[in-house]
Amino acid sequence: MRDLCIPLPGIFEGKQADVIVTIDNRKIEYHFRVESFAWDNNDFQKSKKKGEIEMTPERIKRLKKTISEYDKNWELVQIFNPGLNSKFIKVLYRKKN
């Protein structure tokens, strides 16, 4: 088993969670961080004709750029699905060992 799902309530933007896992008396420490990135595109606010579908490619390009420029000591774990009309998208990172 490579991954383990542990519910961690209360991890908010910019906060870090430290998890210590013990396997056969060997302790492994993991660090997780949740970040929020802009998901609402102000450029599209000017044009009410564009809907969610038209905005998505620009949002994805911006998110991809933001992730590629993120601190290289952290690896991407998960991108959470933003809700309808969300202004931000949450991303989970794990610190590289």
C-alpha cells in the first residue's frame, strides 16, 4: 500500500499539518500544506457572455503556471474540485523528504 487516506479536519489555507506514521517501529514524518490560488478570472467579469466552459481553459492555464512556480521543496498531492462560482481553488502539497 503506497497511500493512506487520513481525514485531517481544520487544515486551512497556508497552514501545515505534520503526520508521523509508525511502520514496524520505524517512524516516518510527513508534512502537508494546503494553499489557495485564484480561480475567478477578472478578465471574464467584463464579458457577461462567457460562461464557466469558456472560462475553464484560462483558469487551468493560470493554475498550471502557479503550480509550476511553487516551492520545489513541496510536491503536488491533490487539487480539490472548486465549487460553482468559487473565487479560489485549494491545492494540497506534501513536503519532499
